[in-house]
Amino acid sequence: MEIPELADLIWLFEDDPECMHGDLTWPIGLHSFRLSRGAVSVLFSIDPAAGEAYISLYIGDDEVASLGRLRPLDRLRVDRGRSDYEAMKLWVQGIGEAITLQTKPALRLSWDLKASVDW
């Protein structure tokens, strides 16, 4: 799996991650990043060693979108576009389109609804 440096994720989410198990260090274990812009917040959790991620978007205390057990991860990229745009793109194996989590200027989560998964 291709993943940016921890420092790039800290830059994007503007804070250090919290580890679900305090005795584990990056990149082992589930690490969670939180970011708020006004009333909107996001919780992004990733376990690089297991190759899976979770994204939850909130307005106030209400969860309005959740993408869980995104796996197996293929790659994750931090997008430092124009000076007023920051985002993370996440690719899951078998799904061609990236899931995009924009963090600046506003929090926005988008993905391709046409992608199909065989069950």
C-alpha cells in the first residue's frame, strides 16, 4: 500500500493522531485523526499495517456519512492543490475512482456512486 508520511497526515488534519491502543506506534494499529471546520467535523481512522480505513462526517453531534472498513487500501495521497485547497484521496483495490476527503477550505466527502462491488 502506498501511504504518505505521518507528518503529511498530521499537516492535513492539523493535529497528531490518537492510537486506539496506546502501546502501539505508527504504522501499527488503528490511528484516528479529527478535524473540525465550524459545525462540520470528520473522523478519519487508518490502520496502515492492516490496509484499512474508516471515514465519518458529522454535523454537530449527528453522523451524516460513514464509510467503514475501506479495504484493501491501494494508496492514499495528500493533495496540496491551490493555496486554499487541501484534500486526501484514497483508493481501494478493485474500485477505480478515489474517495476524496477535502479538508480545506471546507470539509467535504465525495466518492463515485457508480463503482460496483461483487458480494
